[in-house]
Amino acid sequence: MNRTVIFLVLFLLLGGAAAWYLTSEEGQNKSTVAGWDRDFAVENIEDVHRIFIVRRDGQKTTLERDGGEWLYDGQYKANPAVIQPLLQLIEKVQLKYKPPQNSTEHIVKVLATQGTKVELYDRSGNNLKTYYIGGSAPNSEGTYMIMEGAEQPYVMELPMMNGNPSVRFKHTGDEWRDKSIFDTKAENIKHISIEYPKQKSQSFRLAVEGGEYQLEPYYDVTPRINRPVNESYVDDFLSSYKKVIAEGFRNDYENIDSVLMQVPFSIITLVNTSGDTTRAQFFPILQDETIMQDPETGAYKRVNPLFDRYFIDLNGEDFLQSQQQPIERIFWGYPSFFEQQPLPN
């Protein structure tokens, strides 16, 4: 048997032994263990039912599934616009590259002192993964991450995303919360009233009973309108209360008490079919009075304060701010629901 044949036989034998080892239970376990420290992604995001985030400044965040929704700190509905990108990162994060060995010690120290700890749990409370996520890699291409108990950090990325994905874990406090002022489907509205303290003739109450609409003035001094109610107008009005979203929370605003002492532009009270009540007071945010020159006469005149935003007192518990344009659709007046007066012949 010549040398070539001998080498070929040895190659086949070694190859067969390696194949047996890797396909055996022991070999599979070792293969899995060898890559555990870079396996950050959760293959099935539905397995994740609790996310616990701890920042190095001591701030802690708990996010939990509650049916089809997520709750922040066990009591507030979480903001879908914040939760969905976070879940995408947890599910899709992937290895970009292994940092050079001479930089490993420094990266680990930075992660230990500045990184954010992330713990993921399943429905039964079993820990799925725990890792630390840090700052941007050079040129903002990915972010440093290290698995708890590991020694080797990695640069991880989110496919089709440039920059540092770790910002999705950086929200704090009310930033995690759903910013909805109202979020009720039309068919789930039982009663709604709108009070305009400075425009009493526009104020009204609307009740929905068995598919029938009962519309009446809010104030007894307002004359009733005896024209037929246009049900399509009522349907459009009720539909406008699905996803009415504010710009953000302003619970830290220092002049809340001063705002609440003012007369609101509108007070809206909505009761759903489950008996839950939402009450929102809207206060215009006035701009400073300005002086403008008339382009035709050249004369100067004072311009009354304008506004394009509202402060909102929600249920007496939260203070928010919203632009006028996204929410003006909910401000209907009492006369707006009726058929138009027929034109004279």
C-alpha cells in the first residue's frame, strides 16, 4: 500500500470519527456550549414574558406581558412604539465581529462600569438570558455586549440597522409608558360628554344604548336642537377616539398647579362598556403676544396670543402635552351632529 492510499484511509477514519463525535449527544452539547457566550438572540420572541433592565445609575425597569399587551412596572400600559423595537432587538440581534484581543480587557471594564444589565424570563419565571449591553463600537457600527459569566465581549448588530441598537434599552420612567389619551373603539363607548366652559352652547352629552344614540345639551340653559341626528356623523365622531396620542408626559413640569387653576378649553369624559371612565381636561398653551406690521398699511398692531398645543390633565393622575393638529378631530360641538336645515324654496 503506497503512501497516498495510507493518508487517504487515515483521513477517512478521522473524518468518520469527527462526524460521529459531533452527531453524538456529547458532541452536540460541546458544540452548543462552545457558542453560548455569543448566543444573545431569543429565537422565538413569544417565549419572553418578562424583561428586567438595570442601568448603572440605579434606574430599574420591569416590562411584563399581560395578555396581548405589555405593562411597565406592573401598572402602566407600555408604549408600543418603544416596546416593538426593543423586542425586535432581543429577537434579531446578531454577531458582527469579535473585538481584537488587545482591546478585550478595556471593553469588559467599560461594560462592567457603564453597561446596562438585561435579564429575560419566560412565562414560568425561568431565566432565558442575562447579558450586559454597552456603548457603540468604533464608527458606531454595532454595540458591545457580553453574556453574564462570560469573559469574551462581542460587537453585536441589528440587521439592516446602522448605529448603536443599545439606545432601545435606554428609556427611563414615563418614556416607557403608552401616551394614549383615549384608546377606545367606537363599539366600546357607552357614554361621552364634552364640556366647553367658555362655549356652553357647544357642550353636549352622548349616550349609546342598544345601537341608539341619545344626544342632548350639556347645560340645561342650552336650547335643544330638534332636527334629526345624522348617525354617520355620530359614527365618525365615536371612531375618532381610537388612538388619540399625546406628544409625551409632562409630570415633571414645575407649573402644573398654575395650569390647573385656569379654565380649561374642554373637558371630555368617556365611559366605556366595561364601566371604566377616562376624564381629560385640555388647557391651551398660549404663545406670547406679538407685534406685527400690516403689509398694506404699514401700521403696527398687537396680535392676540395663539396656541398650537395643549396641556392635558388625564384622570387627575398624569399631565401630558399634545400638539393641536393630531387631537383637534375629537373636539365636536353640539350642533355638529344634526342634519342641515333645509334651504328655503
